[in-house]
Amino acid sequence: MNDFFEYPKDYLEYMDNNENEIYSDSGFIELFPLEGLDAINNDYETEIYVPNFVTIGTNGGGAGIFINKNNNKIYSIPFIGMEEKDAVLLADSFTDFIDGFKGGGIDVI
């Protein structure tokens, strides 16, 4: 599925060295393990419903965390009724997303 998509370097480095579950004043997120991303994206049918995105996590409450394949920006999209028009920009980079979420300034809704 992601044969031609290269995950951002900051995302790969973070996933190699950090926990997948993060709690902050913004709430909770779970970042899916790298080795399971293809299966998870297949299960969610990401390529069908939001072909310009790849899901990398969830807020545990129905919203997915996605990387836009075209610009590597981080978005939130509801899993139910998943459509690109519902994408909400969270951050311009994965690092900005993690820093903002941990600092309580980014909510995944």
C-alpha cells in the first residue's frame, strides 16, 4: 500500500525511540507500531476513503491521526465516515505535532 510513500524522517526517528502511548493535558493518543501500519491502513481502508493520507495513530475516541502523503503534514480525520474533506490540520510536521500535543496545545478531535 505505501510502496511509494516515504515516512518523514522525524516520525521514523520518534517511533524508533519512544513510547507509542502519550498522555498530556491535551488527552491521549496512541501511535500505531510501524510494523503494523500496512495492516492497520488496510483494515481501515485508508487507501479507498482518504487516498492522500496514511493513518499512524488514534485518540482512542474515534479520530485518527494521519500523515498527508503529499506534504507530510499531520491531520486528524474521524474514522467513522472517513473523508478527506473532514481532515483537520494539526501540525506542519510530526515533530511540531508531538511537541504541541505533549505541551497541551494540540487537541486531536
